[in-house]
Amino acid sequence: MVQAGIEALNVFGGSAFLDVQELAEYRGLDSARFANLLMKQKSVALPYEDPVTFGVNAAKPLLDALSLAEKQSIEMVIACSESGIDFGKSISTYLHEYLGLQRNCRLFELKQACYAATAGLQMALNLVVAQSSPGARVLVVATDVSRSFTNGGQKTPPADGAFAEPSSASGAVAFLVSEHPTILRVDFGANGYYGYEVMDTCRPVADGDAGDADLSLLSYLDCCKQAFEEYRKRVKDVDYQRTFDYLAFHTPFGGMVKGAHRNMMREFAGAAGSAIEEDFARRVMPGLYYCQRVGNIMGGTVLLSLSSTLDNGDFTGARRVGCFSYGSGCCSEFYSGVAGPDAQARLSKMNIRSHLDNRYRLTMGEYEKLLCKSNHCLFGTSEAKPNRSLLPEVWEKLQGCGRLYLKEIRNFHRLYEWG
């Protein structure tokens, strides 16, 4: 069997962000409860940004690093999103076009809430391992945009959205899957998956979320335990505390991951108190740094956590990373892979930390303006031109960045241009 895994990985955390502590104070959220969520910033989509621009801007640096022959070996593009812009036409077709990929290529879209990117990864791995087209690469792009509620300019949000607003974010993660797993050599066959029907969170309308936050938390904790139990059945001599050097979790917010890890350490390691805290700081916290700065970008969040782990962990030698993916509704999976010094060196070339540092910091006034006046390019829009003058200082700052932006929508067709 050939080796397979992630060859290259990049994150696009948007062009602008909001300090969520400011948001919590502005909304009058309980400060003690908010502190336990372990959130710092959230990326915010601008009027001329959508799932396509986020996805292309995440993927382009990966393709720019390839030779022409390597780029032409991409035979499949999988878009993973719950922020679709059409009921039939896949986001992947736009990604394919603006990334200049060859036309002998499969293009399609996957949707399963925040589990979608893991589904894309596993599908891509199976193509590579099957060797039905030796040497083929797969581009997987998880891209989502959160359009927070508009509330008529009122400071107080609906009760069910109060603590969801600070964590709901926009962003994309792109990765190449191939026979050259420089970033992560996946432990093939080491998978524990678990799912069932539950109405925890959902998108019953094209651009709005609904659900039960408490039920979602319980479902996440249940799936984390059950998916790992299944992983243990399939992989011999697995120890939650000792088998994995690092753990990368789907991260709706850091506090949820901390609670899940605490439960797992009690259940599978018999640990308590300071031992759990030390283990969390050593094995889990490296994967939360980028999640704290971007927020919950749905399907891409577990890969955001993985990228954070690789950039912030100790990879002077080979390290095994356990990954837990959860998508509401629900489906979950625990899987693993091995990364080493080459992974950290290659990922560092993407300058993810520098990208996050250079985003525009929105004021609360600017954020409110975006909420009220930038929702004209949503799902089902037939004709529109994004308002680039809404925040002129932001648009000016972005000039010369070489990123893709939405130019207009004409007869439902989205047209883009490079900034």
C-alpha cells in the first residue's frame, strides 16, 4: 500500500477580525461565562468576500508552490461547505476556474456541517491509496462564511444567538492529498466514526443558523467518547494519554475542547485535577492558538487546529497527532497521523501567523455597519455589486494583496477579480 496523506496545507483567516471580548462587553454577555469559552478573535467576512474568495485565497499559495506538472496532477477538487451559494452548482467549479486547474478534473461539493472537511480528506485518501490513477493529487477546500444575525441596530442579540455570535466566524482551509504526505502521513485504517440523527444545530434557511447549544455540547461530548471507543477497537494497544503526542479537535470554542479533553482524560486515563490541566496545556493547547484567533469556521476548524498544532508544537522528531472531527446533525470521527520536522518547515512557508497578524481590526461600529448593510450578496442573489465604499479604509488596506474578491453577481453568475 502506498503512503498517503496531506502534502501541503494553508489557512485563510479572512481580511478583517473583531476582538470578541469587546463584542461580549458590547452585547452585555456574562463576563465569567465568557472567560470560560477561551475565545479571543473572530474573522469577519467583508461585503466582497464569500465562500469562493475565501477558498481560492486559501488554496492559491499551495498551487503557486507547485511545478506545472504537479499542478496538472490535480484530478479532483472537493469543496467542503455548509455555506453553499447555489442548490446545484458547486463551489468547486469556481475554485477550479480561478485557480487555473486543468479540465480533466472531478469537481463536486460535500455538506455535513462541521464534519465535511474530514469527509473530503477521507474520500481523497481513498482515491490516492486505490491507485486508480497513480500520482494523482486531490485539492480539498473547506470554506465557510458566517453571516451573523442582524438585529435592527439593537445591542442585545436574540437569546439563542448570544454566545454563538462571538464564535461564529468565516474562513477557509485548503490542503493537497497525495502520495507525498509531507504535512501528515495518515494512519490508514485507523478510524473510529460515530453518528446519529440529532437536531442540535442546523441551517434551516440559506443564510441563518438555528439550534440548541446545550444539546450540541452533549452530542459533541458523546461523539468524542464513542468515536474514540471505535478507534480503539480497530487499532491495537491504543492509550489516549500516551499514544498521541498532540491532539487536534474540532473547535467551536476553546472551552468546549477543554471540557471534552477533561472528560476523555477521566474516562480513558483515570486522570484528575492538575494532571489533566498539564496534559491539556502540553498536548491540546498548541492546536487552539489559531482557533482562538479565527473562530469556528465550521468544516475547516479541525484542520485549522491541526495547522496550529504543527506551527506551535515540538516537531523536532516524528509525532503522532490524534484528530477529532464533529459535525452537527451528526457525524464524527477520530483519526490520526504522523508529522515530523519537514511538516513544520513546509507549513511555516505559508506564514499563517503573519497573515493573522496583518488582518484589519474592526471597531464595534464598523462591525455593526457590516451586519446591517452587507447582506445583499447572499444565497440566491441574482444581481448585485458589493459595496466597496462601505468601509473605504479597509478596501484601501487590501489593495496589492493579490487576493480574489467578488466583483459582481450578474444573472446569478458570480464574477470575481484579483485585487
